[in-house]
Amino acid sequence: MGVTYALALILPIVTTFFLAFGVLEDSGYLPRLAALSNRLFQRMGLNGKAVLPMVLGLGCVTMATLTTRVLETKRERLLVILLLALAVPCSAQLGVVMGILAGVSFSAMLIWSGVVAIVLLAIGWLAARLMPGERMKLLVELPPMRWPVLSNVILKTLARIEWYLKEVIPLFLLGTAILFILDRTGILNQIIKLGEPLVSGWLGLPPEASAAFLVGFLRRDFGATGLFVMQSEGLLSPIQIVVAMVTITLFVPCLASVLMIAKERSWKTAICMVALITPLAFIVGGLLFRLLSTVGWGI
């Protein structure tokens, strides 16, 4: 299962993103994107430079956490790391989520993206006012725009694919091995029962979804793929799919991202972020389930 997920489902999605990101990078457009998005990030107490790690986070939140070093102040770096950990899905997770929601409806896609965007902006706005310090002015050099060089894009894409094969596939195999051991020893069933009041009672999802959230801590996309399998087996209704996608997107970042946060900031910061993000994801998911159920939204 780990090899199938990593190579057949996730690798094509990641490769497509790496190609697109390489084109943007080689064309000189990313610095311009920082200037264009400066006004938006000002509302969250940041400047347009924050868009660089945020966009990179759509590829890999772990790498994006490392690139927050380009920001000038400790306050800005901490705020961007929080937003990356909370509401920026990596390319693999984003591709799986898009694939699942595309099988439901366009309105399901709009609900998912709208809720995630609202949470991102609301938490960013609130955190910017709670964290001490001032926002730095945007100062960025704009290189000339040019046509991307095909050889450069290919080399960058191959380098990132090599990183994916070396770093991610072992985590997929580790995740499936842990899941296999938990299943054979009966511990998985106990975890599912413990999570049933939260997953079934609050989120309105089948009890089996507990396993997806469990392995989602190892890899975000791995948890989303588990929900994808549940959808393909007909275990999730359209409303349940939207609620599950919102919750897994806002769920705690993967283990590698938590380790990177601890390395860049501290273990105290990493633990505090996990303690904040986990209940927030379930609160938003539960409220969304009740809203969609009450309104009877035709997803």
C-alpha cells in the first residue's frame, strides 16, 4: 500500500507541481508575486516576502519552514511558520484533496477552499495582533522577466523528484508498517474506538476515519489518501467528504514539519503549535458539519 500510494498516486501530482513551480521560479515571476501580494499580507502583519515560503509550502511545508529564514524578524518567521503548519497543504495532499473533491462537485471545492482561506486569514489577522513587534516594509529586487529555460526547469524538477524519492517514500513505508503493526496487534481498533466520540460524534465521519487522521501525522497526504480510499469504497457522503477534507487540511503538520519547526524555533514552539492546531481543526470541522447538515447544502 505504501509503494502504491507513493508512486502511483502521489508522485505524478508532486511532479506536476515541481514543473509548474520551476517555471515560475526560472521566469523571475516569484519576486513580482511578492510585490503583488504585499497588500494582502499587510492585513496579517506581514509583507509580500511572506508569499515566497507560503507558495513553497504548496510544494512541501517542511522545506517552506526552512525558507522562512528569508524574512527579517523573528516575529514574521514565527507567524509564517504558524500559517504554514495550519492551513497550507503540501502538493501531494493538495492533489489528493482536489482529486477527491473533483469527484463530488464544484461547490464542494468552493466550500473547502473558502473555509480554509477564512481560517488562514482569521488566524493570521489575530496572531499578528497578539504577537509583539512591528511589520517590516517590503524591500525586494525585481529581476527581469524572461522565458523559462527548459533545461533549468527540468534539472530543478529532477532534483526535487530525487528529494521526494529519498525523503518521502521511506516515510510512506514507515507509515504503512506502523499501520500494519497496529492493525495486527489490535491497537488500531482500540484507537478507532477512542477516537469514535470525536470523529463520529463531533465530525460526523465513520469510525474508520480515525486511522486516516492517525497516519496523517506521519504524512499529511497519507491521511488524505486514506480518506480517498474510503470515498472510493462509498463510505463517505458528499457532506462527510467536505468536512473530512477541511479537517485533514487544517490538521497538524506531518512529523517532518514538526521536527523542522523544533529545529528552526524550539521544541516548546513546536508543541504549542500542535496543541493549538489540533483542537482548532476539529472545532472547525465539527462546526462545518453542523452548518452543512442544518442548511442542507446541495453539495
